[in-house]
Amino acid sequence: MKNTFIGGGIIRDLKDIFYLSKQNTAMRKLILISMLLLILVDSSAQLLSKTEIQLMKNIDSEMPYAINLLKESVNINSGTFNTQGVKKVGEIYGKELAALGFEVEWVSLPDSVKRAGHLVATRKGKKGKKLFFIGHLDTVFEPELPANPFRMLNDSTATGQGINDMKGGDVLVITALKAMHQLGLIDDVSITIYFTGDEENAGHPRELTRGDFIERAKQHDIALAFEGAGGLQSVATARRGASSWHLEVEGKQGHSSGIFGAAGFGAIYEAARIVNEFREKLSHEQYLTFNPGLFIGGSEVNYNSAAQEGEVSGKTNIISPKTVVIGDLRFLSEEQKEKARAAMKQIVEKNLSGAKATISFVDGIPSMPPTVGNEALVKIVSDASVALGYGEVKAGNPGSRGAGDISYVAQYLDCLDGLGASGRGAHAPGEIIDLSEYPKLIKRAALVIYRLTR
């Protein structure tokens, strides 16, 4: 019988199948299915070069070491305000990156900022795109919170503080680069790795705590952030920005029997009117949210803006003379932010009788709006995913993403986020990483990095 070669595989001549179909229908179906699977598997393999296939094998070999590195760093408390813990995690990762030929440094911040600083590792070369990798060393879990050390839950999941957000992403970067280094694939390339020490609660002033971060990013072509992945099929081309608002309301203090009359409505009613009107008029706009996080009012109100806390007292027979409300405002673009602020100011200005209200805003993290360049990066990630047999990748919903460090540099270069570990429960007790997807996400990242740096 004659052999037919398709995509590097050997498949019997189709005449044999037609012959078998006359003899055994079940056998014919089985052979047709086998042919289809052989073609699909072989065509997928053809999407990877010999070097890329070896790179994937290297990652498989490195996985036990990667899990141990993840365990070691997760078991170190690195809450944002635990500066020594943050530095210790930075030292561990710094040694790993130095062993890969990166020039490693620690960017210190003044003691007045009360933040640990940042880990930066660089390699400079002439091949391919200049890449800027973003991660962070800190977590939301401060030492006074109950400990949650690294612990396997089953064969495919593990728990630990910061395991998903985002030490899993940091270790992913290190593992991918280590596998590439073993093949000489990061020689003569330009990569800067910037792991901040205060992403969860960035220090002020931002010009100081993010100034160096921004200036270094400007020297690159593409920024890739390794915050938690939304699974194998989703990455982030956009992230909402975050700012805060502060509402203060004054009313005429008086006997409660005079409410709604000559004494007016008081501060609490006016504040309630304003916050409710925010909800009624603005809550239906896509990607826009505004959450009142603290609401205090009474006859005596003492509010500490730095600590975002207050003391209050009042009586049922006294009309409240003061109310304070603070909250956040999240948005997808600067235009959306400014439009929302203007609408909120208009609502605040329409005071009830006997009350006077003012609102102020403070910028926090800027937004990362979707761009054509960001979307083009999705195609590169998707092609890598398909080549690995994981399926297509698409841009996720920006509304599901909070603010992040990558937003500070989004206006300067093409950006993509959500390339890190997958899991659930970030910022909550029992945070979990999905270890069944972890090797695949590392392989996908390594393949994307390799292809961008050729």
C-alpha cells in the first residue's frame, strides 16, 4: 500500500479507508477520528520551532524548583507596611535574577515615605523589542493578620498569603527567564524587571514612589504586567483607574422638632440625598463605579483624613450639623473620570434648605484604557497559546480589573496585564493558586517573551 505524508505524519492511502468502510463501519469511523487527531496534534507541533519545544521541556524540568521558590517567598510576610519583609522577598528574587545575568539593584525610598522600596533587574541588548516587566513584592496581609503559610490543598491547588496576588506572578517571570537563560535566549536582549514594594498601598508623593518606575518604562517598547491571570483564555488590555472623593456637609444645629421647617434638613439628610443621587444618576454608566466607604454624621464629628477614621456622637433630638462621607471613584479613561466629577459637583451644589455641601477629589492611580497597540499584543499572546495547544486568548472585561502599577506607564507604551498566575480569593483569607494552570501560564509567558525578543 502507498503511504501519504501529511504535516510530517504517515497516513494510509484513502483508498484503504474506503475499502474498510465497506467491511466495517465502526472501523472506518475509528480510523477517520484517528486521522483527524493526528493531523491536529501534528499541525500544533509544527507551530513550535525546535528551540521553542526545548524551552517548554526546560520549564517542565524547572517546575519543582519554581514551587519551592514560591513556597519560600509566600512564607515570608511582606505586607506593604512590613518593610523588612518586603525587602527580604526582594533579596530572594534578586539573587535568582542575578544568577540569570541581570544587573540587580534596590531603589530605596526616604524613611518619611514608610515604604520598603523597589527591586529592579536589567539586561541590555540589541535583539527584538525592549520589554518592561511589572510585578510587586508586597501583599495586603500585614503581620498582625492571621498567618496563612503555603499549604497544598490538593494536587492542583495551594493556598498562602499573596500566593496569587502576586508572588505567583513574580515566580512565573523568574521561571520563564531561567528556562530561557539555559538556552542562551536572553543573551543580547533588553529586559527590565521592576517589582515594586508598595503596589497594594502606594506611598506618597507618587512623583517620588513612581517617578523612577515611569522614567525607566519610557525607555522600552512594551510593558507586560504579571498580575493575576483570568485563566488561560483571558488577558487585560485595560484597567480602571482609581481616585478618591471627600464630601463634607454642614447643617443648622437645632431641636429635632424643627427638622424640615425653619431649621432645614440638617447635614445627614443632605449627605444622604447627595450619595443617593450619585447612585441614581451615575450608576448605570459602564466601567464607572463610586463607593462610599465611610459615612459619619452627628452633633460632634472629628474626622482624621490621614487615617481615614473618625469619632462621632449625637442625640436623637438634635439636628446634625456635620456629616463627612469619603469614597473612591473608578473609571476607564480620564475623560470618564472628569465627566463623572463634573456631574457629582452639580449634584452637590443643589443643597437642601439649611445645608451646605462641598466635595473634593484626589487623584490616585491613572487608568489604562484599551488601545490598538494593546490589542495587537493580545494577538501575539493568542498565537503563542494556540501554538501550545491551549486555545485562543481574548481581552477580558476592564470592569473586572482594579487599578494597578501598569496604569502609570500606559500612556507611554503598549501594555498588557493579567499574565500572571491564576486562582481565586485574592486579598482574602485562604487565597488560592491554580497549580494545574501554572506551568501552562509559565510556558505561554516564556514563548511570548522569546518571540518578542527575536
